[in-house]
Amino acid sequence: MNRRDFAKRIPFLAAMPLALGASKSKTPSTKRHLIALGSVASNLVVENRNLLRFDSFTLVSDHSPDLQVKTEFISYVPPDQAYFFLNMRKFLKKEPYPLIDLPEELSEVIRSKEGEVLIIAALGKYTGTVLSNSIAKAFAGSSHLSFVVTIPFSFEGSFVRNEALNAAIKITSLHPIHFFDFEDIREKHGNISVRSAFEKGDEELIRLL
Ligand SMILES: Nc1nc2c(ncn2[C@@H]2O[C@H](COP(=O)(O)OP(=O)(O)O)[C@@H](O)[C@H]2O)c(=O)[nH]1
Ligand SMILES: [Mg+2]
């Protein structure tokens, strides 16, 4: 699905993608907590910690980055069934991602935070997409939760892009969300290298927090 099709499915979002105020604090004294889901979001938070103003950081991924103060790590490893194995390497199966029962440690972190909880994830691969979607569902009706997510480039393949778009649509119906579509980078900058495209993606993601 391209961006225009996505726009057709969520017309109000396409018209004002950054207008929902998801990351702005209601009052200056309201505490803000950041939860990063998946490898890219977790690493980005660690690398940009000095730019980010939050009262706590929680990183959820399969490997622990170098932890700093006020930062908690929750290990989450996708199940083997999500992958097929070829020549000792693992590849994501192209099967629709499931909704899962959240790890209790993660539910408890979200439940226990006072103030606002912002979830950040680069959607597309298993961890960020499955956990974002499952958190949105499990905490439907909870008003202290909002999301900042990115949608993968088309060159990553239609499977990851569609799974990301489907998750974004579901989250949109339940919580405030800011999303950034990496395809906008390609529209704006033309044919740039994959590396600089992702660097621009990093900048956009940090800008949204
Ligand atoms: N901003 C940014 N996004 C990236 C980068 N590399 C990959 N991504 C995006 O992040 C998505 C999720 O990747 P990752 O966090 O590794 O997956 P997960 O750990 O399974 O959630 C990918 O589908 C890409 O769209 C990067 O260097 N910077
Ligand atoms: Mg990962």
C-alpha cells in the first residue's frame, strides 16, 4: 500500500499528520515517560538521551544497550515461530503479525507510570509492531498513553510496510498517534542512499519526541 492509499484509509491523518499533539505535555509539571519498542527505537533513545526530556526511559528489545541513569531495560525476544531459518540465518515469515499477551513486566511499567507515557517504535519488523499494537489494544481507554511511530520505506518490502500501516491504523483508532512515513523522505530528497535515508529517519523520529 502506498502513502496515497494509506491517506485514503485515514483521510484526517493524511491531512494533518502532526496535529494530534501526542507528545506535548498537558502542563509543565506533568511527568513524561518514554518507552521505546524494538531495536531501532531503543538505540535511537540511547544515542540521543541528552536531547530528550523525560522523567524515565524504558527500552524493550532483544539486546540491552549500554544503560544510563533513569533507564530500565526489558528483554523481549520474538518467538522462533515468527521466523524461518535458512543457512543459519533467520528471516521474518511473511505471516500477519499476531496480537500477543504483553509480558507482565511491560504491562506493569505502563500501568505504574504517573503522568504521560509516550511509546516510540519504528514499525515494520516484529518487536516494534507487535508490541505497539498489543499495547494499544491492552490499554484501550487509557488516556495517559500516546504513540510516535514511523512507517517503513517501500524498499523494505510490501510485507513490512503493510504490517506497519495496518498497525498504525489500529493504534490510531485507540490512542493519539504521531506518525512519520519514511516514504516522505524519498519524496522530498529523491534517490538518496539507504544509509542517509535512515539517518534522515532518525532525525524525524527525534524531532517528534
Ligand atoms: N530511523 C531509523 N529507522 C530504521 C533504521 N534501520 C531500520 N529502521 C526502521 O526500523 C524498522 C524496525 O526495525 P527494528 O527496530 O530493527 O525492528 P524490531 O526490533 O523487530 O522492532 C525497520 O523496518 C525500518 O523501517 C535506522 O537506522 N534508523
Ligand atoms: Mg529487533
